[in-house]
Amino acid sequence: MTGFMTRYKRTHSCGELRAGQAGETVVLMGWAHRRRDHGGVIFVDLRDREGVTQVVFNPEIAPEAHREAHRIRNEYVLAVRGTLRERLEGMTNPQLPTGEVELMVEELEILNESRTPPFVMEAETDVSETVRLKYRYLDLRREKIQKNLILRSTVAAATRNYLAERGFIEVETPFLTKSTPEGARDYLVPSRVNPGMFYALPQSPQIFKQLLMVSGLDRYYQIVKCFRDEDLRADRQPEFTQIDIEMSFITEDDLMNVIEGLMAAIFKVGIGMEPERPFPRLTWTEAMDRYGRDNPDTRFGLELENVTDIVRNCGFKVFAETATRGGVVKTLKIEDGRRLSRKDLDEMPGYVSDFGAKGLAWARVNEDGWTSPLFKYLTADEVAGINRRVKAAPGDLIFFVADSPGVANDALGNLRVRLAQKLGLIKPGSFSFTWITDFPMFEYSDTEKRYMATHHPFTAPVDDDIALLSTDPGKVRARAYDLVLNGSEIGGGSIRIHRSDVQSMVFKALELGDDEVRAKFGFLIDALEYGTPPHGGIAFGLDRIIMLMAGAESIRDVIAFPKTQKATCLLTDAPSPPSMEQLMELSLKVVRDKE
RNA sequence: GGGGUCGUAGUUAAGUUGGUUAUAACGCCGGCCUGUCACGCCGGAGGCCGUGGGUUCGAGUCCCAUCGACCCCGCCA
């Protein structure tokens, strides 16, 4: 039988038929998910985006269709017409939403055949990612990945609705744009028309969205690709998507209010979760003190304590010397330390050494002191003081790291998360939002030998700190904020500088030369001189948000066509060498680094 | 740039102190089977052991190099 497509239209999806529709004549189209051939009757699970329906080929009902059905193999594309039947008692499949019905096929057309697929299209599969990425179009047939893409689409739509309702205007900004200093490595695009010149793909539409505020657009948003040529991680891809937002005539509170509403809207529609509002706020200093990171996971306690003052003059040299040199001694206390196995404990020092810690001391708290290599070096007062500070009870375990504040926080902040995972302190399916505020404006870079912008160079300093820009840049606080969810930074932004004199002072503090500033963003300085409104904004990593919502372990599972850790695409084999003609046209020559 | 894990049929894995014909499951092909739904039963095919070099009488196994996938550090304003 041929001509099925012109004679019939699909009447239903494979996921919607129920017992109430029994008796109807229906037409389904989809893929043969699985075939069960009993010699007589043949069952095929027909699959499409919406689900699976069992279709039945019975030689007594439709001999011709039954004969043709013998040819069906996995992933063949089928069109079937037949009568829907309620399954008899004992023949239903409670695991399928459509399990109470089956389609008794009267007519079949095999619309297309399929080579034997390299893996089965099950929701759960243990196929290697290499194979999945090579055959991504097949991997995307799997329900699990399709669900993620659907979630992503739903969240993007909800974002557009929410922002449009509040007067935000979606504006597209250029991809072929100008390289900016600071920040990540740029992806460059050669200009054929301008030999030797290059565009840069945007790391974010930062400057354009600020210019739109100068233009009086007032409220802007865009769901937009951004590009950063840095090494990849489980949650980092070279091209990723931001929800980018900018608003005029606002303060931090105005923006946070809008954003909390946005988060509530997308988490509701995405996964039916309604976060408590307002979101808690932590200053950067507090976050570092208590959690050791500027992106603390606040789903559990396990906070760090600083005991530097107690051990400053103690008999344990490492502690005392670290304190004297301006370092810190910080602790992490585990209630009932026996929950950690010997093996767990053995792995801890290696783990903190990844973050630069030279050692990890420990103490088991007893009724009458500690079991610890440290115990004999400390006075009773010092031990009691530490116990009091960390609120230790007998049976508890205390970890110590003595180092520079940066290393100690990094080591213990990451150990904290690791231990919480080991101890099962993180409730699955829980979500905890936190704003981090009052970031330092600059961080001193040892490699560059100068201050670098913590956020970016257009971030406004706190008004009271403007005078410090020229005298003590390290003390200046920025009007920047990050939104952290479950230990991931999902978004960050700031109130921007809207005065050109302040902008110049910041460039000066960054030791960017006048010529460089002029060449790189003279246009922004100029723009700021034409009546720029106070403005600010934020940008969210859409991929990371979806990843958290979906509970995905990798950002690749929420991106249709992701890249490998080496930034290649196993499906298309990109990147690839250009032809000689292409190079000539672009006035380019490839120079291979011979060691 | 650095540290780690891994690479054996289409897929996922096993493979002992180096030893003769490299296993298993699923998938695939053929046969049987009219109520299965991870259908069942019988039979069969399928291997550049990532690649290159070395040690050895002999290498999936040991050594070196290299390629690739993943995780992490650096990096990611």
C-alpha cells in the first residue's frame, strides 16, 4: 500500500490515546520503538515525541498489513490506520500512559527504513558519550534528552512572556562585533572585506545593552548566544545562552524584585517549584567567611569557622606561623565524625591539595580532649576555645586548613560541598537561591601585576567608595550581585557606571592606558557623555538553569548539539581546516607552531 | 599548560603470573511461535583488542610515544 501520506492525516500523537477513545478510527505515525513478533500476531511499540502506543498486526484482521509488518525493524518510520481497542483484562500495560488501549492496524505503510541503530533509544542508556555525540540525532530521539529540550523551550517561552508583560523589549545585538580587553579569550572572525582585520564574537552583549539604555529603550532583554574561548567543564561550553537583561532608572532592589519574580515564574512552569521570596542575601565577605566561596551551596549548613585568633600563639608551628604571616586557620566541623569511613578520610588531603592546600589537619572530639596529631601542641584553653567556637560535641570531627585566606577558603569551601555529598546532607530536588552582594570591585592579579575588575569594568562602585578608586582600589566595593542556586552561579550583574568621569577613574585604576581605552571603547565613553540614565542589569546562564532544573549532570545534556571537552563537534567534525581558497580570500596564512 | 579515569564485536563490559581457538550480555541475521510489552525457544554471523613503535620464542596483557572521550586544577571580567 502506498500513498498513505496523501490519503490520510495523522489524527493523534502516540502519547494521547486512552480507553475512552476505543472504537475510533485513528491514524498514527512514528518510529518502530520495538517489535514483538509472535509468528501470528505482531506487536509494535510506535513512538513519537509524545509517547508510545502499542499497535497490533493480526493476520485475521488485516493479512496484507500483517505480511508487510514482518519487514519492520527498530526505528523504521511507520504510518498506520486502524481501530482503537480497549485492551482486555490482564493485557494492559500499567507502565505506559497509553497502556489500556492498542491500535488494531488495518493499513500500514512503511514510510522509511532505518539502518540498525548503534544503540537503543531508551530513556536510560549506558552508551558512551562519544557514541551518543557522534549520532546526536539518534541520541536526541531519547525521551530523557527530548524532555530537557522541551523544558528549555518552556522556560525560554515563560521568560519572554514574563519580561514582555513587564515592558521589556527584546533587541538583537550583533555577533560580529569588537574585541574587548579584560575577560575571557575571544573567538575571532576574519573580515574578508578588510584584510587583516577581525571581528570578535561577543562574550556577552554587555556594551550594547548599556548603549540601548543610553538610547532610552528603558527595559531590554534578549535570549542570546555568547562565546568564550576558554577550557570546557561539565557546566561550561564555548557557546552558551544567556538571558540578558538591562533596566534604566533602577536600584539593586528594583532589579532583584523583577528577577525574583522571573525565577518564580520559570521554576513554576518548568518544574512546578515555587521558591520562597524574597531570596536571602549574603555579602561577599560573609559568603567567603561562612562558606569559603562566592557561590555557596546553602542547601545545608556545615559552615566554616575562623579560629586564627585562638591559635595565633599556639605551640603548633604551622598554625602559629600562618597566623603571623597574615594567613588564616579555618575549620569545618562534622557532627558525628564516625559517619566518615577511613577511606573517606584518606581521600580528603588529596582533595584539598587540588585547591592548593598544603595539608589538612583533623581532630576527633572526645569527652576529655581530642584524638588528634595536634592535641599535644595545644593548651587546654586553646582546645576548649576551638571547641566552643565550632560548637563541638564529643564524637564530632574537626578539619583544619591553615593557609592564605584564598587557599583556606577554596580548600574548605570545596571540601564542605564534597562532605555534604558524602554524608547525604543535600536533599534531592531541593532548591536554594541566594543573592551575593558587595563584591570587591577589583582583585589584584599576581600574573598581570595590576588590579583586574572582579565583575567587569563598567560596574559602578559603591558611592561611598568612589574616593578610594585612586587611593586604595582593593578596598572599593562594587554594586554587583550574583544569583546563586545550589552552589552554582546562575546569573550575575551590576548597577553600571553612568558618568563618564567615574568610568575614566575605573579605567585608570585598572591601569588601562588612555590610548587603549580610546581604541577599545572610546565609543562607550563618548556615549556616557550624552545623558546616560542610571541603569543596571543582569545576565543568566540559561543552560545552567535548565541543567539544575532537569537534574542533569552535564550541560551537554541540555544543549541539542554540544561540543566535547576539546571544543570539537563529534557529529560534524568541526572545527576543520579551511581550503586554500578560503584562506587566500581572507588574507590568512596558517602558521604551525613547531614546538 | 598540569593531574586523574578510560579506550577489547554494533553497544556495554570480562579477560588471571605474558601462552595456543579473545569471553558474556544486549543488539544483528535465520528458523519456530496468535497476547506480548526488556516476549519466548533454537541456530548463526560478527574482532585493526584506539593508533604507532619497542621488549619477548610469544603481547589484549609489559614499556615508550601518540590520538580520542570524560572529570578536575589553572583559565572562565
